Amino acid sequence: MTKMMKTLCTAAALALLSSVVAAKLPAPSDEAKAKAAEAAAKTAWAGKVDGFLLCKSQDKVVAHYKKSATKVATVAVKGAAPASACADPGPFVYVPAGAAPAAAAAPAAPAAVPAKKS
């Protein structure tokens, strides 16, 4: 009797779950799409910042290693690579796809500060 009850409860639970899985979600609104696009852009920018910080820390470790290696023994480094070019991604700026590119390309000019006269 209990085995039949367990089977019946399991079947009912599976039927309930299948109806939940089969439900369709409505299409996202334009606002939700814009928010998702901005979140994706911010995530991509965060990845660039992480890469930049990693590059800078690797340069620091290499500089320390080279400095300590010259103290211990003079090591001839043949074909030493120049300092790597870590590209700073700058601050996060999001430009929506429908926005005019001219507005994004021309940042606001800082206010001119008059020079002090001595």
C-alpha cells in the first residue's frame, strides 16, 4: 500500500513540475532589454579592467624579479621583451545602441580654469 502511495505521489509531483517547465515566459520589454544590454556592457568592461589590473601586477612582479635577480647574480637577458603595454580601459561609459554616435564621441569639455597671476 505504501509503495503504491509513493508511486502516486511521485507521479503527481512530476506532473506538477512538467507543467511548470512547459510554461512560457512573456517576451521582455524594451526597458528590460536595455537594462540587459547595459549589464552585458558593464560585465565586458569589468573583464577589461580585471585584465588591465592583472597586466599591471604581472609587470610589477617581473620588475621585482629582475631587480632581485641582478642582486643575486648578474644574469644576461638576451632579447628581453620591452615593458608590456597594458591598455587602461578607462571609466565605464555606456552608449545605448539607438543613441547618436556623435554625442558619445564628443565628451563634455572641462571648464577652463583661469591661471593665477603672481
